[in-house]
Amino acid sequence: MHRSGATMAWNVFKFCTALRGLGSIMILLVLGVVGVTYYAVVLTNYGPALYGGGFDFLTAFVVLILFHSLLVMLLWSYFSAVFTDPGSVPPNWKPALDEERGDTDPLVASEFNNGVPSDPSSQRIRYCRKCNQLKPPRCHHCSVCGRCVLKMDHHCVWVVNCVGALNYKYFLLFLFYTFLETTLVTASLLPQFLAFFGDGEIPGTPGSLATTFIAFVLNLAFALSVLGFLIMHISLVLSNTTTIEAYEKKTTPKWRYDLGRRKNFEQVFGMDSRYWFIPSYTEEDIRRIPALQGLDYPSKPDFDSQ
């Protein structure tokens, strides 16, 4: 039994190590898909159509404007999710209050045993034995990153990073703009794709035709798969739940952090509507919404009084 447990731990460790090694490969893969798509849409099909005049010019102009606008937002959101720290536990962090008991007095040192809460039944004050530190509410340990992440949602191999409190909005915008961009590309390349199954001769070199075919298939696949993830995460945002919490509380009818759809949305995207579709926050939102910093989350009054 011990041998089996050790083997499982070793396999998990090797799996996490492999995910770390995928880092630069996944970024290159994303850029490769973007490159193939750019070549098919801009250089092969709609770029040359700008010189045709008439309706073809107008169609190409609209497609290229939308394509480049969405591409800029997609890459901005993507690299924001990649390079933004999802949120780390501050050194020597300790909760000011015992939120499980609802006390108004600060916790004292006698309530901890070498940093471990003396009450093991507490569900709000938790301790990470891997990081040897207390874990704030909604914080989880990521075996791939090797550290605790504030309001961890999941570790995403596509962004080569954990998705947590500080970059969740950027990840959602990446999904949103990816869906819009891949849908646009699929629709714009659909006539060329259907032409492959017709009897007429298709203009273009074998390389450009193959690139167009591959770009259509890739973007159609990404549009359909990303749509599912986007719908799932929209429902999580509106209930103020992470992917991990949705799994943990699947048998719990009530959720202490569900403040209503509007407030739940604002805890991820902020209150300033001008920044909802931009991977950034205003200083005022960061200051007045503690949840954006990943350490303090308001809960329902009925839960606070329990």
C-alpha cells in the first residue's frame, strides 16, 4: 500500500513537472495558430481583395478591420493572463478574525500551534503543509506552480499560469476574444472552404490553399470548444464561484459568497463599465473592491451572523 502511494505521488510529480515544461511550447503553439490564421485571412484571401474594388473591397475592408481589432484584444488579454501573477499569499499572513466563529476579537498567538489552527474543524482558517503557511479564504495550493494561489480557479496550460484572483478577468477576456476571433475567421473562410468541395477550379497555390483549409478547421474547432468553456465560466462568475469551489460545493445548496449577479460580476470585472472589456482595472476599483486583491471577500449577511 505504501509502495502504491509512493508510486502515485511520483507519477503526479512527473505530471506536474511535464506541465511546467510545456510553458514555452504552449505559447509558441498559440502564436503558431495565430500565424497560420493571419496568413490565411490577411495575406492569402482578404488582403489581395482590397485591390479588387467594388463589393469585394468593402467586404475585405470590414473583415480586416474586425480581424485586427479582435486580434489585438485577444493577444493583449492572453499575455496579460500569462504574465500577471494570479496572486500569492503575503509572507507571514494571518487572518485578523476567526471568520468561522464570527468573533470580533483578533486572533491571538495562543490560538495557533506553530502556525496551525488549534481547531481542526475550522473550514475558513486553513493551513498548507506544502507551503508551511496559513491559507486565506478561497486559496488553494497549485502542484504545478508549487505554491498557494489566491482564489485559484485552475492551472491553465494554454496561458502557462494559474488562473487566480489577479488574472481571472484577463483569462475570461482571452476566452471571449478568442471565441469572437475564431468565429469571425470561420465565417470569413467558409466560402473558400466550401469551394474545396465544388467542381470549379480554386485560385491559389497549393500552399495557400492548404493553409486556408487548416486555418478554417482549426478556428472552427477552437470556436466550438471555447464556447463551452466561456458559457461555463460565465455561470461561475455570476454565482461568484471558482472551478475548484464548484466541484467542492456541488452538494451545498447555498454559497456564502453569492451576493447577487451584479455584485458577483463586479468582483471580477470591476465597477467601471469602461474597463469591463479591457484587461485592466481602474485604481479606484482596485481600492474599493477588496476581492480584486484576493484576500478579503464579502459574504452574505446571514452567513456572517452564523
